[in-house]
Amino acid sequence: MVSKIEPDRYADTGFSLKDTSPEINAIIFRSMMRRSISERLLMGMDMRATARALVWASIPTELTATERRNAFYERFYDEPCPLPG
């Protein structure tokens, strides 16, 4: 999945939040960098799990299991599922 956010908007912080001022963005970045690598990894894993749960919840339950998996793949990865149904 490719980000549609401008990657170099706040290149000095690593973040690109369009609705946040550069000053607040810098505070958020410093706060995140104070966390350990393990904490940041776990946060990323939690965010991914949440994103997956949201996508699964948006797929109609009346589809077959294969159709649901294909629909999930297409929504989560923003491309057609490469495997046959």
C-alpha cells in the first residue's frame, strides 16, 4: 500500500500531518522518539491490527469466505488480489 501523504512535508520529523502545525508536529515526533524501539514496534502492530479489524468489519458478511478474503485484500492493500478465488 502506497501512502498518499506528501513524504517530505516535515522531512525533519518523519511525520506529514496536514492538519497539524510544524511546531506541534515536532512535539509529537519528540514524544514518539522518547519511546523505546519495542514500544514503537508494538504501537505499529496495534495500529495494523486495528486497521485490519476496521476493514474486516466493513466487508459484507453475506459474501462467501473466499469473496470476503478477496475483498479484504483489495481494500487493505489497494490492489486486486493476485490469487484466484
